[in-house]
Amino acid sequence: MSETGARVTQKAFEQSWRYKLGLTMIVGGHVVLLGAIILPMLGLLSTGPAATGVVVGEVISLASIVFLGKQGFLAIKQKIFSSFRAEFQRPVGRVRHTAGILLLLLNFVTSVTLAVFAWFSYGLPPGADVWGMSLETQANFYATLFFVGELTFPVAIVMLGADWWQRFRELFVWQPSGQAPA
């Protein structure tokens, strides 16, 4: 099949009810899953319903595979990666560069804070207060720092762009004195 024919078929599939239902299911399942994780942290949901929410969200997301199939997976993947690729390769201005560097620094600070927190809490009896926080507050603090750290790194790399990543890689390549990087 020619590339044009494949594109027409892909566009037709993206207009079908199967694609729309599968996409709704995968998004809805992840919303349920996210709610089941965040609501207990906010004290708005107890553990039992939260565990049920995790299972229901996973089942709904996995059931979307029936409707999406390989063609739907490829369509979603192409849309997500093409938008990231375009953003990653776009020229970076001073504000975007500064925001990317600040996000990298925030990632570093969260990592160091998590390490120091673990060091302070090591050897304490279970349930002991660390930094004046109760056990539940410690769990929320740790989870929040972990999620912030996990999200800031990829966002920072996309914000800094492809040129910055290449310059960063060149830091680790030895160059004789007086030679420009290749």
C-alpha cells in the first residue's frame, strides 16, 4: 500500500467510532487512576475506594486496546511524538531557556531533598516524626517531591531543546586544547 493510501486509511480510522471510543476509554481510565491516587493524599477518599479506583482505571485503560488496536496505538503515538518532536526542535529563546534551566534545578533540588529526607529518617522507629511531620504528612511530602522530580526533568529537556542537549553531550567528549568540538 502506498504512503498516501496508508494516510487515507489512518485518517478514516481516526474518524471511526472505534477510535473515538478507545481514546475516550484510555483517557477516562487514566483520569480515574489519577483520581484514585491523588484523592487519598488530599484526604478526600479512603483506602478501600481508592484501591478500587486504581483497579477500575487500569481495567478501563486496558479495555481500550480492544477498540484502538494496533492502528489506534500508532495514531496516538504519532500524534504525541510529532508534537514533542516539533517542540523539541523549535528554536529556544532566552525565557524558554531560563525556564528549562530552572526546571532542571528544581529537579536537582527535589532529588537532593528526597535523599536528605531518607537519610534523616533512616534508623528511626516506624511512624516517628521526621522534620516535625507526622507519618501521613511525610508520605504526602515524599510523594509530592517524587512526582515533581519525575515531571520536571522531561519537561525541562523538551523546553531546553535539541541544541542544548547536544551542547550538554559535548561536555563529556574530550577535545584537545584549542580545537572546536566536531
